[in-house]
Amino acid sequence: MSPLGSHVGREARSVAVPVADRVRAVVLELSGALAAMIDGLPQPVRRAADLERALSLQTPLAWRVFRLSRATDAAEAIEFLPTVKQLDRVIAKAGEHVGDVAAARAASAVQRFGALVEEIGGDQRGFESLVSGLSPAGVKRVELEHRRAAFRGNTHLWGLQAQCLLACAIERPGSAPDKRDGCWIRGMLDLQTMRPDVPLMIQARMRFAACNSGHAASEPRIPVLPGQPEWMGDLQLLSQFGGPRLPRLHTEIADDGWQRTLASIPGIGRSEAVSFYLNQPYRGAPEDDEPGLGMLVEIPTQWLHLEFMVPVGWTSPATRRVMAYANRHDIKRAYQCLAQDRIPMHEPAQHFAARETVPAAPEVPHWPDIVRHVLKEQGWWGQKFDVYRCLVQYPMLHAWTGMLADRAGKPGSAMNDAADAAK
């Protein structure tokens, strides 16, 4: 597929391709014209710093223009695109040092680019959004700018936000064949509400039992409800970690017969923010050909920290991948991970081989200590794990974001993408 091919449905592709072709032609023409103009400067320009000195440009603008002039495809060019006015200023300065032909070619390319921006995007922000939508992977800078704006808007509209959401899965072979044991660690850091009585559901269809110091003896266990997986254990509050203020957790039986765990935050605003961690062990879960984890983002957050740990040799590190899915008509359909619902993701999955615990994470204070505590509690401390990690900035609200790796020797289905793409 071409760099600016459509990643939307086939019915839209026949309309999108001509637009993509026009964008590609105009943007690459602009890139080539700038390259020729820069090559015509008296001083050799091999780096962005050379261009900054030659034309007395500000560092960010010099870096963008230089990267744009060296772009090899249209999506890469859009990643570093300055505004039309900025390009006009650069050409005016370069015109004092290069020949009229090179300057005129660059000015003409900018003029055609500006006309295309106005025609199909209305302005540069609209143009960049359109182009990012036509690229299968999106344009990283554009995607992040809009995700940041969405975070700020959703924080106001929904009345809450978090600094970081954490999800970690630790797995090992179960006692029975084709089974696995493990635990889920979840964290909500600097969780704050912007107005009173904002509902906050921590977990649905799961049991909660406070099991740490001062709680285990006094809190009764809640019986398993119909439909609850028998292998799933109690949800546990890791009260020795987190901040000085902890939320009030309580359970309720909803009209549909399922139990929900909810949190109440005592105050509003930054000064009343809470940070806490939960652990949920499980035993005898069905084996999975694609170890990993994912979650539906339900709280506006600046960071999403995903991590999973598996025994050394269980997975093929080269197959690790990060994916995200969303459907505006049916939020819950994101769990199905259908190819037509996939949204752009640029964040990589890191791999740390043969670790007893996890590397430190600036966004999660005391993270190695938390993992060490859980491993000791489960009786798994001292074993070697392969650790996979992904950090997503401003994840999209109501999107399922996950990280997976294939089992060693058992290639996975890549979350139904291959099958769906073949239909």
C-alpha cells in the first residue's frame, strides 16, 4: 500500500485515492524544490544546524525545513511540515543567497501547496488531519496533537482525569496442561475529579476483597456471581503503595445482576487527587496463543502504561506489537479488535529479556517495588521473566489499546486482522 493509501473501508477507498495522489505529488514537489534550494546555498548544508546558521533561522523551523527537504515519502514530509507563512519567510531569506531559478521553483511549489491546503483542508490543521487519515499509520505529530487536545476536552466534559493509568499482566504455566496462572496489576495515578459526584467504576463483573494489612480479617469475601470465570480471584487493594489518600471502594449489584466495584474520591481538584494500585490473581485460565494484555481507556489520561511479564522463552520477542481499536457507533465493539476499527498507533513495544523484576518507570513511582511485592506474594519471586512494555501518551478515550506477542512456535492470529482483511 502506498504511504498515503486509505486505511478506511473499501467503499471510501475509491474516493480517497485521487486525493492521496494529489497530496503526494504536491508535497513531494515541495520537498524536492526545497532540497534544490538548500543545495544551492554557498555553505554546505549537511545538518539542520547548518541551515540554521546559513539563514539565521530559529532552531525548530530550521529542523523542520531540513527534515522536509530530505523526506522520502509524503507521510514523512507531513510529519515535519512548517506553515505556508514560515516557508515563505525561509524562501525569502534563501533568495538572497541562491539563484533566481531555485528560489522561484521553491516559491512556486509553496504556492501550489498553499492552494491545495486551502482547497481540501480549509486551513493547515484541517489539511494535516485529512492527510493523517489517509495514511495507514497516521502522521505521528498530527495524531499526538489531536490526542492531546482530546484529552483536555474530555477532562472538562467528563469531569475527571488521571496522570497515568497502569495495566500489567504477569503469567506463568498453570498446574494443569494448557492452563496458565497469573495476576493483573492495575494502577490509577493522580486521579482527580473536576466536580463533585463524578461516577467512577473501577471494575465491572469482578469481586472485590480488601486483603492487605488491617483489612483481610474484617472484610467478608463476596461470593462468585453467575457467569463469573471460576479461575478469576478477588480484586485486592495494594494499600501499602500509592498516595497518602486512597479512594473509598465499594461494590454494588446492578440491575443486570452483575457486581461492580466503584470508587469515591473525597474531594475535587488537584489537591485531592488519589493514587492507588489493585491486584487480581487468577489460576487455571485457558492458555492463549497471544500472551499480552489490553484495556479499554475509560478515563482521560496523560499516559497509559502497559506491561506484561512471561517466563523466558514463552514468547517470540520479534512478534511484539501494539494495537488500538475504536468504534464510534458501538464502544464495546472495540474489544473485538476488528481490522476495520483499527486506529493509528506509533508507540513501540519494548522488550527486556530475562529479568527478575521490571525496569524503573518515571511515570509509575516505585514500580519495581510493587512488582517485587506481588511476585513474592504469589510465590514467584526469583524466577526469570521476559518483560514487555509500552507507554502511550494521551491514549484515545473509549479505545481498546493492547500489546501482544506470539507464543514461541505458535504464530498468533494478530487479533483477527488477517482474517478480516481477507474478507
